[in-house]
Amino acid sequence: MVEAVTVGLAAGAVVALGWTVPFAATAIQYRRRDNGLAYLLLVAGVAVWNAMVAAQLLTREPLVQVFFLALSVVGAVLTGLGWFLFAATASGTASTLDRADVYALVAILGGLDIALAITAPIHPFYWTPGTASAAGFAAITPAAGYWLHTVFIAGLFGAGTALFADAWRAGTNVRYSRSYAVLGALTVAAVVGSNVLAPGGLDVAPLAAAVLTSVGWVQASRGRVMARVRGQLARS
């Protein structure tokens, strides 16, 4: 059973990594429109997050696994920042944020979180490495920094989800706002559930976050399709 879960999560992470390729292309294409750069940050974070989760299974050496776990934390932070920025700058949300101090604070906290994670081998604030877990992923004994990271990431996803939920309530761009709000809430649950129930590399949250990027791709692709249809109608 444990082996099946391990294989399933690793395969899902690899698929999610490949899944981000067309999303990245779409983000680059739309980088100068609305919040295209925020979507690009979201896609990049999802790619790193999923890649580093799968990379933990490349070795049974606990210290190397924890190294990949630290990089997956970087991916998680980038994903959370991308999601928050994507929601906060979307023209479809009713409560678009226009506060430079909020963005500055979030960026500072994100940088601090990343710094603590990648320097975890030289301090005990974030976690203490353990032996390889039964599932094959990195095993750790979490410390205060790990739980603060969990609160921070859940807060980023929660804030972005709240913005889309507000847009859904207000009837602004209802179709995609509803999808973003529901999937964002599921991602918050996945972040908290994974970090609390299985501290370490056994993480389903990157897969949930990958689904968020797919909604953005569908939204952008639908726009291209509708543009082609309007062009065909205009020519005819």
C-alpha cells in the first residue's frame, strides 16, 4: 500500500511537471496582459515544487532527500506568492489589491521563508533531518520554522482564494472565479493536511496547485479560441 502511494505521488508529480510546459508557454505569451507575469510565477513555482517532490525518490540518502525537500519548499513559496499575486491583480476579482506595502511585506516574508529553508542544514529552526520514511520521501522532525512556513503558505493560498470567492459572490467573471475559489480552497486543505499529517516530503499539495494552473490555461485558451471565432465571423 505504501509503495503504491509512493509510486502514485511520484508519477503524479512528474506528470504535473510536464503539464506545466504548455502553461508556461501561455504565461509567456500573455506576460504583458493583465496578470500574466503573476501566472508565470505560479507556473514556475508549481514546476519546481512537483519536480523536487519527485526528486526525493532518486536517492535513499536522508540528507540528499532533505536537500530536495528544501528545494520543494522554495517551489511551494514561489507557488504561494504566484497564486496570491495572480488573484490580487486579476481584473476579474472584485477586490483587486493596490497596496504596495502589502506586496512588500509578502515578498519579505517569502524571502525569509526561502532563506530559512535552504539554510536548514546549519540551524535547527526549520527542521531536524530524520531517517528515510517508509514511503521513500524525506523524513524530518519539524521545528518552529516549519510550522510558520505552513501558516504562511496556507495564508497565501487562503488570501488568493478569498479574493476569487469574493469575485464569485459579486458575480464578476463567475465561471472562472468559482473554479479558482473551489480549487484554491482544496489546495489550502492539501497544504495543511500534508504538512500536519505527514511532515516531510510526502506532499499532495503540489498536485492540487498544478490544477490551479490548468484553469488559467483554459481561461487564456478560451480567449484565443473566441478571438479566432470573432475573426472568422468578421471576415465572413
